[in-house]
Amino acid sequence: MSSEPAPLLALDLTGTFAFGLNGALTAVRAARLDVVGVVVLGMITALGGGFIRDVLMDSLPPATLLDWRYYTLALVGGLIAFALSRRLRRIETAIVVFDAIGLSAFAVIGASKAQDSGLGVVPSVLLGVVTAVGGGTIRDTLVGRIPSVLRSGLYAVPALVAAAMTVAAIEWGVYGLPAGLGAATACFLIRMLGVRFGLNAPEPPETRRSRGPRGTGA
């Protein structure tokens, strides 16, 4: 079982369910898959980032396989998306909000686990980002499209901010529930501002000229 404080654990579990749901919905839209394909891609989205982090830290088996709640919530999210995909499109805004919660929780918890394993500042920040965006990247690669983290509005940037805030708090000896929730809140707000106002990370000038005034970023 996770040793994270209860509010962060609740965010983590909520994010796992949201990533499973959103990942499966993306699979439904992007490719003609059967129930197995949709659910598998939903679970990959929800659990893949944590798998990558734990493998890179040589922490095996991955933590999400040791706690039944994670893979169960990912499975349930995938099944709901498969069964109710048409209806869920009507509440897409709510799903985006849940997805942002998952991004925030995964970035914070991923970075804190990396620090707990004894890694340095930069590797811990990077693994926090990988935890947050890794599953979606694997999913997009499997359905044959450019990963959304490389082409959509602010996504990797808020995860990077949250991971950096988490590692800074740990290094300064002030990490705890307030610091963790603060980092997650910062990630959530940046992500939602990006969605609301169509904000993107900077692009090369050549790309901006070829696409016009509205480019896409990470």
C-alpha cells in the first residue's frame, strides 16, 4: 500500500481512474479497437508512467502492481469508457479536469518517490514528469500518432513545474502535505489555464510561420 498522505493518495487514485478513462476514450476515437484493445490502452495510460519510473529506479515489481486499487481503477475506467464512450463525450470538460488532477498527482508523487530512492535533483524532476506523461506517450505511440505531450497545449510544462516544486521542497526539508498539495495545485492551475485560453509552449519560428498564429506545443 502507498505511504503517501491520504489527500495525495486520494488524488493519485483519482488520477489513475481519470487516466484510464481518458486513455480508453482516446483509443476509441483514434483507432477501431475491440474491448480488449480499448481497456489495455486505458490501463497503459493510467499505469505506464509509473511502470517506466519504477523500472528506471530498479524498483520491481512496479508499485502499481503491488496495490490492487491502482490496476482495478485503471481497469474500471477503461471499461466505462468502452461502454459509455458516446455519452462521456458530453462531459468532456469534466474528464479534462480529472485528467489534470491525474497529471498533477502523478508529477508530485513520481518526483517524491524518485527522491526517496536516493536520486539527485535533476533525475527526480525528470522522473516526476515521466510518471505524469509516460502512459499517454506509450498509448499515442501504439495507436500510431504523435504523442499529445509533444503537440498539444501546456501539458509537460505544468508537470515539470510540479515535479520541480516537489523536489525543491524535499531538498529544503519542508516537504509534507501542504507542499505536495501546493505543487499539485500549481500543476492543475497551469494545465487548466492552458486548456481555457489555448496556451502553448513556444515553438520554433519556422513552425509558427508554417502553421499560422495558432501553433501547438508541449
